[in-house]
Amino acid sequence: MASDGLAWEAAEGIDAGDTFLTWGPYQDLPPGAYAACFRLRGSVPADAPLLVDVFMGGRLASAKVGADRLGEEYADVPLPFDVRQAGQAEYRVRWLGRGSVAADRVIVLHRLDR
């Protein structure tokens, strides 16, 4: 179940493909090491993974999320990134139009590994 009972969802044959499920929220971040934790579920074919990214005037980090990381239950998919200059970050989930997916939330954590 989604955190607040609400999630962004898309399904092949119902929704337009190659679109962003989420863009935002926008968040001011000081320099530092972070990880965006995308909470996702669904099923996508190997040749059409979800794309998650962190954008701040340019792409800071991105990753493909394939069927091996998705399932019927929500799972957290972490994406580490570094901010070198303070700015406003945006967190995005792009669906390529195949399978069905849901994006629940994005939580940003300050990493302590630096």
C-alpha cells in the first residue's frame, strides 16, 4: 500500500508512454552527499526500465530500474548523489510506457559515508 494511500501510477494501454510519473518535489539542498530513496513497485520488461534521476540545473545522478528491482510490493530504490554547490534539486521517475508501475514517494537522506 502507498504511504498515504496515494501514488502516481501508469499502465501500458491506458496511459501515454514515455512520460514522467513524478517531477519534483523541489528541495533546496546545501553541498553534501545524499541519497534519494524512490519507493516504487510494478512490472516492466527488461528493454523498458524505469528511469530515476536527480536534477539540479543538470542531471546529478540517474539509474535504470528494471524488473529485477520491482515487484508487487513497494521497494525502496536508493540513488546516491553529491551536491557541490547549493541549489534546488528535483527528483524524477520516467516511465517508458511498458508494463505497469507506481511511484509512492521520494525521501532524501544525508549520506554519512563521506
